[in-house]
Amino acid sequence: MCWILQCVFIYSCSVDRSIYLSSRLVFGTLYPAYSSYKAVKSKDVREYVKWMMYWIIFAIFTTAEVFTDMFLCWVPFYYELKIAFVVWLLSPYTKGSSVLYRKFVHPTLSSKEKDIDDYICQAKDKSYDTLVHFGRKGLNVAATAAVMAATKGQGVLSDRLRSFSMQDLSSYQSDPTNTDSVTTQPAAAQQRTRTMMRSKSESYSKGENTVLHWHAASCY
């Protein structure tokens, strides 16, 4: 019986939340946004101020409900009360946003305005310094990584080329065709030289014989 009640309660809460989100989207966001557009277009100061007060109250409300939803969502009629609150803010009869702004928000912000401005300025300065610090750090890391990658790549390339040259030399030395060509080239050159010398000697001996025959004939 208890788990049935829990299921019914969870289901009702999910349905109520869906109805609330739809109502807030239509009545709390889209309609005020269009009315703000009309106020800016018509340049009506009263309407402009009215909707500016509404947006300030609505921003505070959406910020507060982030925390209240975590602790008060189990309260009966919680989402129905929030729908009624949004309608109360928008209603031209109740003027809820104007009442809350004039009675609570404006006096509080006026008294704390200087402190808030100082805090915002300090936050801007700190965020700028932090951004510059991390930006420089990131650039240094990127430059160091680039240099290391280039150095490593150069070392790998040199090792690769060295391994290729040693491998080519070893394969050249181990190739029998290269040794045969080296040994046969001098032998062929020597054979060619011997042939040329033999032909020259034969031509020289033939010339001598011709001269001797010619000399003998002249004597007779």
C-alpha cells in the first residue's frame, strides 16, 4: 500500500512539474518577451519600466527556485503555488512584479550597490588575470610540446635514414652479383689490354718484315 501511494505521489509530482514548466514557458517567458518588444518598439517609458521590473523579479525567482525545488518539491500543491505566483507577477491588476521591486528589491540593491559594483570589478580583474595566466601557460605547454615533437621526429628520421644506409651497405656486401661484377670488371679490362698489345706487336713484326724484304730487294 505504501509503495502504491509513493508511485501516485511521484506521478502527480511529475505531472504537476510538467504543467508548471509549460505554464512558465508560455506565461512567464514568451508573453513577457513579446510585451517587452512592443514596449521597446512603441518607446513607451511606463511599459518599458514595467517590464524591466518584471524581468528583474523573474530572474530572482528562477534563481531561487533552483534551490527550493530540491527541498520543497514534496510539499503539496508546490507547483500550483508557483503557477499562481507567476500569474500574480504578470497580472495588471495585482502588479506583483512592481510591488516586489519597489518594496524589497530596489531598496536592497540601492543600499548594497557600491559593494556589488566593487565585487563585480574585482571579479572582472581576477578573471582577466586568471585568463591571461592560463593563456600564457597553455601557450608555453603548446610550444614545449611542438619543440619536443619536432626534436623527436628529427631523431626518428635520422635513425631511420641511418638504418636504411647500413641495411643497403650490408645487402650490397652480401650480394654475390656485385662481388662478381667487381672481380670480373678488372679481368675483362686486362683481357682487353692483352688483346690490344698482341695486335700491336703483330703489326709491328709485320712492318719489320716488310722493311727487311724491301732492303734485300734493293741490294740485289
